[in-house]
Amino acid sequence: MSDQTARETSAEPPGLDGPGGHDPARDGAPRSVRPEVSTSPLDAVPPLAAGTEDESSSDGDATSQPSNGGSSPDIAVTKAQARDKVRLRIFGRTDVGQVREHNEDNFIVADLTKGTRGLMEAERTQLVGERGALFGVCDGMGGAAAGEVASQLAVDIIYQRMLAGPEPADHDELAARLVLAIEAAGLRIFSEAKLDRTRRGMGTTSTVAALLDDHLFVGQVGDSRAYILRGDRLVQVTRDQSLVNQLIEAGQLTEEEAETFEHNNIILQALGTAESVQVDLTCVVLKHGDVLLLCSDGLSGMVRNDEIREILRTIEEPLEACRVLTERANQAGGHDNITVVVARFEGDSLDKPSREDTESLKYQKYQLPEHLLAATSVPEPTRRAREVEERKISQRPPAPRLWTPGSEDGSGGGDDSDERHGDDEQDDDDDRMANRALPGDDAIHIPTEGAPQWLVIMMIASAVACVFIAGYYLFR
């Protein structure tokens, strides 16, 4: 294996640490993004250095039975009983792969009741408390260090937002908090990209799962995936927000054709590439023995579902399952960064799955009551932070766009990506964001615009004369 990166994070206070990661692009090809995102700003801790073994946190994904108005299926035990008895074993791992030089992925594993995150020995087994648990995977993009910055910001902000405020009153409140946290991360990344020209175009996917009692909610932006293994059946409970998946669902492409489709690297959304995003929310009511897998496309793009299913079915220990999955992706070529989080759910309060439970498991959107996502539901500190960030952005001079002749407004169709050059990874990320106008860019205005032509000619002639006179006295 080439550069393997794994980062182990220890239990931390509600601060801003997170595991480092890397950026996968399916089959090694760069991904283009048509993005959107919304977030509220929070400070983040600098990303961990690459080259350590990855045992930090990562994100889980979920689906749900059809739900109306956010109501959840009935559960056989009381909430208090479930909180006492739902247990999970979990581990996460990230690897740079065989081709990429940098790891731009990040993941998070956190116990929200204890306010800790990481994968030290004590955090690998959790008893789900009254605030729940959090797992997530983020696949950064943007070249240089920008992708790692974006994915680090995402896991940090989502973690902070999920810790803020009192414990959730019910499942819907936890789900709404998850959606708002993901939106907040997107807005912060978007703001950072506007303020720092070197990070222009950075973004990240985000597949994050929040667990309370036996209800697992998954919020997704991008194409990182969440799977549930129930019995012998592996089900993807998220939907890739990608061009190729859109074509498959429209019946214009088959699964077999998708494997060789030349644009299978284009994603439709990412955190940080626009001010707002549409978070796809799903829910799964867990059963005893269910296994959750969260992964970047560095795994799902290299290893077939049948092989993933066999690994999860035959290897019970999450740590070993993570190791085997990343090794298998590297053996298949390791074209991208590989990040996985595996959680196994146990406890007497979880019902054993019936045949109907297994056969009915599938991806399905979860609808939340609108009032839970209204602006007034955002905690006051968050609204203040958002206002501060908006003022900060409005006071910064507009970023110029490259000017080319023949453009009256000076914009000339220039693009910041023209200034980027260097390694192949940067080129890949530029392609990934291809055909997307960078928001916030304004044209450079030439000082002589609107001046009479004779005045412009006189100024040019004077400048040329000054150069000749200076040269004469300098070199005579």
C-alpha cells in the first residue's frame, strides 16, 4: 500500500478537533460539482497532520420507513429503556490510497451525551445516552490543502452544533438539529472560501448520522454513502447526489453502463460551493445486529457491494472490518482516498429483525415538520454568529476576476482556475468544479473607463516618453 493515513483522535471536550482525511473521486477521476450549501460559522481546530493512523470519527447514514410529518414508527420499549440499553461498537479508518498524494477526507465518531469524540479504547463501545451519538464521513475537494480544510471544518462545525443547546426533546428535534448543523457547516466553508483566495472552490461531501434510541437519522450532501447490513442483506440507505445516479433514476442509464460512464465523477452538491444546500434526510429504525457502514467513494467506487456485504457479514469486530475494507480498496487500485466507519448495534431493547423488517429496508426520504427548520428555530447564538459572518463578508473588497481584452465589463470570462497550476491533484479538483461560476467574483474595472479617447492616447504617449527618457539617462 502506498501512503496510508490514519488518524486517531482521543476523547475531547466540545472543542474543535477532528480526524484528518483524504479526498476520493470515483475511479480516480476528478469530480465536477454543481453545489449549494448553508451554514453558520464556528471556529475550527487546525486539521491533524497526515501520516498518522486513522482511528477518528466518521459518519453514519440512515434510511427510514415512510414517515408523514416527521412522525416515527412506534417502538416496543420506552425511550428511557432504549437509552439505557442500546449499545454500539464502532471504529473508523481513513487511508490515502495508492494514487493521491494527500488525504482530504475526514470522519467523526462522537458520544454527544459525554461530549467526547475520537476512537480511544473507551469510545469504541458506546451506550447511547439522552443526547445520542454522532458519526460522519466528509470527502474534501479543492486541491492543495483546501479539501482537507473543508472536510475538517465540516466535521468540527457539525459536532459543535450537535452539542449546542439542551438535549433533544424527541427524534424529530434531533433530526432537525442534524440538518441545521450540516447547513451551518456549508455556509462556514463557503464564507471561508470567499475570504481566502487560495481556498477558492474548496468544498466537501457530507454524510452524517445521528442516533437517538433506535432511530438513526442520516443527512447527506454529495456522494459519500451509508449502508445498513441486516441479516444477509446490504442496503444503501442514501442516494448519491451525482449526475450518473440522476441518469440511472431517470432510466437513461443502466447500472452496467454507469460503471464506464465518462462523467461518473460529477456530483450535484457539496458543502461550501454555494450558500445553501438541500440536505437529503433519511431514517432507519434499527434492529438488533444491524451494521452501519459510512464510506467515501474511495471504497464504493473500487469495491463491489457483494464483496462489502461479505466482509461486514463475516467480520464482527468493527476495527478489523475497517482494516479489511480499506485494504481491499487499495488492492483494487486505490485510486482515491478511502474512508470508512463501521458500527454494530446491539442491546436488549433492539428488536430482532423479522423477514418483513429485512425485506422492507430501503432508502426513503424522511419529512420533518417545517416549523423545526424555520429560522426562528435556530438557537440565538447561531443567529448572532451568522450575522457576524455576513457583516464580515460584506465588508471585504470583492475578489477580482481575470480580465481579458474584448470584454466591455472587464469580466472577460476569466476564471480563478486559470491561475492554478502544478500538480495533477489540483488539476483534478479544478475539473471537478468545471463549468461552475465562482460566486462573489466581481470584474476589475480599468481606471480609464469612460475617459475621452484623446486623453487615453495622451496618457499612453506620456508613459512611453518617460520610459525612453529614463532609459537614455540610465544607459548613456
